[in-house]
Amino acid sequence: MKREKFGSGSKWEEIVGYSRAIRVGNVIEISGTVAVDSLNQVHGEGNAYEQTKFILNKIISFVEKAGGERGDIIRTRIFVTDISKWEEIGRAHGEIFRDIKPVTSMIEIKSLIAREYLVEIEASAIIIE
């Protein structure tokens, strides 16, 4: 099986040595993703709902770059710095995945790589061929 790597240009990918997404066969794994755009600017600072929507759309774009589609996503893992924001985070997740319903977890953590990030999400997808 071929292993394909996909990068986003994030400064952390080179520093830490990882890929935004990897596809092996029909499996796509997406690294933990925060709300940073291609210019390394934070999107939705202070707004967990906006960060979640931005992150999920970014994840979907990388699943598509790897040859999949939104409906192929089977798991999301949501890391949050304030679990009291679960409803707005969950609402954003539901708006994007209501019809797909991947399995998910929402876990409160102490902090993320920068204080501006309230949410980080990982995802797994399997392409049914």
C-alpha cells in the first residue's frame, strides 16, 4: 500500500515533524487541527463555535485533498480548553455532521499550543470504494 502525506504549510509541521493528513490505502488520518488559516492567523479568537466550524471545514478540505469526502469521516476527537463551552462546540459539530454522525469524543484538556486556541480536533476517515 502507498502512503501519501499532505501538509498545510503550518510552521508546526516542520518544527515537530508531522503531516496534516496521511492516507494509506482507503484510510485517512487527520492530525490535531486548530483554527489557524494559511497565513497563520487565528480564526474566531475567543469564540469556540467559530473555531470549531473553521476546524471542521479545514479537516473536510484535507479529507477531500486525500481523495475522500465529508461522508467518509467516521471519527472526530475534540479537545477543548473549557468544557463549559460544550454546547456551542457541539452545535458546530452537529451542523456539519448531523447527517453523517461520526463517532466522537469531547475531552477537556489543560491547554493547547497557544492560548488563542480553544479547540483542537483530530479525524479519521475510511473511503468505501
